[in-house]
Amino acid sequence: MKAVFFDMNETLLNLSVLKKQFDKHFEDKYVLKYWFTKLLHNSTVMGIVGEYKNFGELAEAALENLFYENSKALSQETKSEILGAFKKLPAYDDVRPALELLKENDVRAIAVSNSSLAMIEEQLSNAGIIELFDAWYSVDAVSRYKPFNDIYQYAAQQASLHVRDIAMVATHDWDLFGAKKAGLTTAYISRKKELFHPLYSKADYYDSNLSELLLQII
Amino acid sequence: MKAVFFDMNETLLNLSVLKKQFDKHFEDKYVLKYWFTKLLHNSTVMGIVGEYKNFGELAEAALENLFYENSKALSQETKSEILGAFKKLPAYDDVRPALELLKENDVRAIAVSNSSLAMIEEQLSNAGIIELFDAWYSVDAVSRYKPFNDIYQYAAQQASLHVRDIAMVATHDWDLFGAKKAGLTTAYISRKKELFHPLYSKADYYDSNLSELLLQII
């Protein structure tokens, strides 16, 4: 394997810290999951009808809807606070050692995300791991979200790699489903209690520790 | 307008009665919305990667995941109870008079749903409104869910209608977004407190009463 593509939100970065922000406004523990799932559905709908708005715009629209549904006002300050926290997610503890393991083995680390390039750079910088990445690509370049195959193929081309030399790492079964269809090897990192969708293509590798997962791949 | 296409779940049929079933097992009020939104995301993912499983199978898989996430056992009995309730959703009070209004005006009423044909027939029969429909079509025929344009075009062809003579009625902004792209007139029926997605194409008509909405169209 010459390179590993990493999904970012939830895979490398701990989305659950956003929960504190949501807890300030909502009691329901499912609100964060609902917001993020709706955001993902919005992103697939955009691709299906052939339009595109960037992930930040979609995240903001989904947030506005969430507050509206709950008859709560969403001030500019609260919006900035929540979306700002999204840019400052910490990396999971196992991320740095795993990325260093790749370096030692001359395997490239590449971030491939639904977020914009600017957002990817902010997130990786804030998490203190940007220097461990060889490259990063945003779906902005292809104007279609994961799991459309465009982004996996685009990132492979840009990095001058054949898909057979790339493993995609994500904690989202649907991201791996798309990567698999695009010809990549796939590796699932478990980050929370959730079933890998029984009707999606299985991943090639599974683990709940990132270094252990990468050791299986390389 | 020669025909009105109706979405079914949430649009004609009251999904909130499913809430009683979910309330038996979960405390969070967002669990039903989370389950349904995840199910919708699953359905779009399938189309994006070029595979297909019917809506009942996807609904069941999403239910299994929900119980697993909460470390709860899902017995065959509970599963049948919840999915059985899904087949017995009541029609909203404004549905029958609205369908009768169409009959009086010689406008065809056609159900167009993500559900299978068998499920559509069960749902419409159980809701006591099947005799008011001229036809019904399932995405099963095209193996791609809404809002892919296939189903809107297929249903129009099957009914020997030009898309300019059809209005799509739904309470889902994404369904209307797809129908609009396919060339249909679109009409949004508000069923719960929710924002029409500000980044989706606007609907041609809006109302919170179905007859009032149809009077705008015909």
C-alpha cells in the first residue's frame, strides 16, 4: 500500500466534543446525531440533483433548521460558537501514533474530506496533526460529496496513485462503500457503538485502534 | 394540471403515530427522526453507489442499528410490531377531502413512493384511501430512490403524462427538489415545524392544508 486516504470528521477528529455545544441548547442526546445525519442526507441530495453548495453552508442550514424545529432563536453568536467548535475538534488519541507509523513505513497520509480545503487546513492545524499529512483534498474540487466516486478517483489522480495502491480509512460505512466501488481497499475504524450497515459492501479490514488497523493494511 | 403525484410517508400518512412504538423503547424524542433520516441517507447512498435494496429491508437494517447503538436487544416480535405499525399509518384528516376534490375536477391522483408496490397497497388500504387513487408506482421499478429523477419520469411515462401536466405533492423538500429537476410542478405541504431547505429549489406552491394546496394547483 502506497497511501492511506483518511476521512476526517468522526474518523480522525472527535465530533463528540461538539456535543457540549449542543447540550447548551438541547436536552435530547440524539440531537447531534440527528443534525449530522440530516447534514449528510442533504449532501447526498445535492449530488443526486446535480447541484452543489459547500459543506459549511450545508452545516449552517441544517443548524438553522434544528433551532427552528425547536422554536429556538439562533443568534449569530451561537451559530459562530457551534460552527467554530466544528473547526476545533481534537484528534483521537490514537491518531498521532498511527500517522507516525505510516511515516516510518513510507506510506503517504492523505486527508480526503467533504469539508472545504480551507476547513480541512483549519481542522488539521487546530488538531495539531497537519504536519503529518502529505496532502489533502476536498470534494469542492469535484462538486459532489462522498460516496459519489468522483472524489476518490480525483484524489488518486492528483496524488499520481493507482487505486489498487490506496486504502481508505473511515468510521462511516457509506464512505467505505463508495471507496470500495471506486476500487480502493477499505478499512473501518470503529469510533462509537454502531452497526456496519449489513447491506453495504463489507470493509476489507476492521479495528477499533488506528495503529492496529494500519498494521493490518501495510 | 392532469395529475397529482403524492408522496406517502409523512405527506399523506401520519408517521408520528410510529412514535408510540419508539417511545416504548427509547426516551429521546429525536430517536424517530434520527431513524427516519438515517434510513433516507441509506437510501440515497444505495443509489449513489449503484446498488439497490428495497425500502423495507433498509428500514429493518436501520432499526437493528438503532437498537444496537442503544445496547438493546431487538426481538423478532418488537421488530414486527414497529414495522407493522409503519404499514398501518393513518391518513391525515385533510387527505380524503383533498383526494375527493381532485376526483371532482378530473385530476388523477397517483401515489409515488420509496416503498415497494406491496407496501404502498397495504398502506393505502389500511389508511382507507386506496379507492381514491388512480395508480401507484414504487421506486422498485427503477431501483433508485427519490430524489433521483428516474422515478418521476418513470411514473409519468407509465401514466402517459407529460411532466408539465403533473404536480408533485410532498412534505419533503428533497423530494420536491428532485421532482422539480425532473420538470414537474411542485407543491409543499407543511406537516411539522421544519424549514424548507434554503439551498434547495423553492417549491411552486406551499400550504399547510392539502385541499388549499390543491386548489392553488388545479
